[in-house]
Amino acid sequence: MAIKQLTVFVENRRGCLAEITDLLAKNGIDMRALSIADTKDFGILRLIVSDTQKALHVLRENCVLVQTTDVIGVKLSDRTGELSSALAALDRAGINVEYLYAFLTRVAQNAYVVLRVEDNGAAADVLTKAGFAMVGEDDIRAL
């Protein structure tokens, strides 16, 4: 149950990030989650959006370097140690987490965590067997 993530390469200059988010906003694309990491010359913006295909079209049409990456999402309760339990389950199964970021939902007491792992299916199986609910594209669209 993979989620499509946009990976956008952003020039590290004033206003560039604003231009990208403005393009999405003007085209009615909601950002559901984001993460950005920077270096001296560029940043990597990771986005979960309401309409991935439309966002890809809009960004590419405006010469923005973008690609999609399959990631998984897991629903976590707002309890101390919940993320640690999910990560421990993956670790016990020998699954490495390359990166993750979280966002809150409008549903009380829950957060969604986006994880990039080598094998999405195996990670989803491990987390499901450990009692965690997975998040899919339909869940993202419903936000």
C-alpha cells in the first residue's frame, strides 16, 4: 500500500520555495505533508499532495525538476512510544528506514508517518502484523 511522494529539487535561493508552493496553490493542489532538507546550492522538498498527477504536470510544465517516489504511511496513535514501537518492529525484521517525516491529521489522536524504506511491501506487512494501520492514497485524498 504505497503512497506517491513528490521529490522536488529546489534551487537554494530566495523565493524559489515560495514559487513552487504558489504553483501548487494556484492550481488547487493541497499539500498534505512536507519535508525539506537543504545543502549549500539546492534543497530536496518531499511532498505528499492531494493530487499527485496534477502536481507532476503543473511542476514539470513550469520547468521544476520533480519525480515520484513510493513511500509507505503508517497511522500512529498519540501515545508515548508509539513511533518507537513501529520502528522497533521494522528493526526486528531487518528493515532499514532511510528517512521519515510525520504530519497530523484532522482525525483526533492520530498522526501519519511517512517512511522511505527499501521494501515497502515487507515493511507494510511487518507494521500491520505489529498492530499498526497503514495509510494509503485514499486516506490522503480524504484529508
